[in-house]
Amino acid sequence: MTRALIVIDMQRGFDDLDFWGPTTNPDCEENVARLIGEWQSTGEPIVIVRHDSESLASPLHPENPGNALVDAVAAADPALFVVKSVNSAFYGSPDLGAWLRAESIDELVICGIQTNMCVETTARMAGNLGFSPTVVLDATRTFDLSGEVVGVGVVQRTAEELMATTALVLQEGGFAKIATTAGVIEAGAPG
């Protein structure tokens, strides 16, 4: 066993568009469910990661209903369940990196929310820690983002632009491979 599916922050709170703003990729949840189904059929390990926000105002705070996992993810039987309050799944509990090494897993297939936040951070760290990460881009999604950046001014990016930029940086920066759900499923389990 050398490959694991890492499902990041697939939580009901991300359906609150009044809080997060415009989003993209309505097929994300369905694609994550397809990946989970594939992993379950091959018996490969699934790691579920949940974000427990420390801010009570966040839909992802443990006391809020939005902290709950979406149905397809909640129904999965994970080999490991990680809880975190920061961007990287490697800084959660239990220790993801230690578990992966103990299980001799070196290939990570990563999906979930948000593409340019927790998914990207986890993929970057995975590569830096010596794992071989693949981000399944169509099994991720994110939200429009804007803000005042010192020395630059107001910067605005749509969710589509952020997903494309994340994929470009991860791939061309050598942090992770980029794949599609169909491509990962067609490739099947490593032989």
C-alpha cells in the first residue's frame, strides 16, 4: 500500500455563499464522492480532514452546523481522521505525516476545499516533506477573493482564476502533479 486519498475540509459550511461569496466547480462534491468510491472499491486508505475553525463566527466552527462533513464524506470509513485549525493537514491531530510514514504511503491524491488555501498548502507541504502529491483539480473548489495588498493595491480574482493559478503554480513549481477525477480513476490503483 503506497497511495492514499486525502479529502480536505468537505464541510457543509462551505455551502454558505453569503459567508464565502461566489464559488465555482459545482461538480466538486460529486467528483470527491467518485474518488471515495474508487478508493473504497480498491481497499486503499482514505484520510478525511476536517477544519475546526477557532472563530465562532465561522460556519466551520465546531459549534456550528456547517462544521459537519458533506454526506458522501461523512459516510466514508477513513483509515485516518485528522482535525485541524490551520491551512495544512500536516498540522492537525493526529499527525498525518507520521501516520503516512508508518503506513509506508508515499503517494497522496488530494481533493477538497479550498483549492488555493488548504488543498494547496497541504500539497505544497506534502511535496516538501518528500511525498508525491497529486491534486485532483476538478475535485476541488474555491471562492472569489479580493483584498488590498500592500505595494500592489486592490487585487481581485475569481474562483476560476484562483483554481487555474493554483494548478499552474503547483505543477510548474514542482510542488504537485495536477489530475482530473476521470484520469485518476482510469489510471486505477498503482500496480
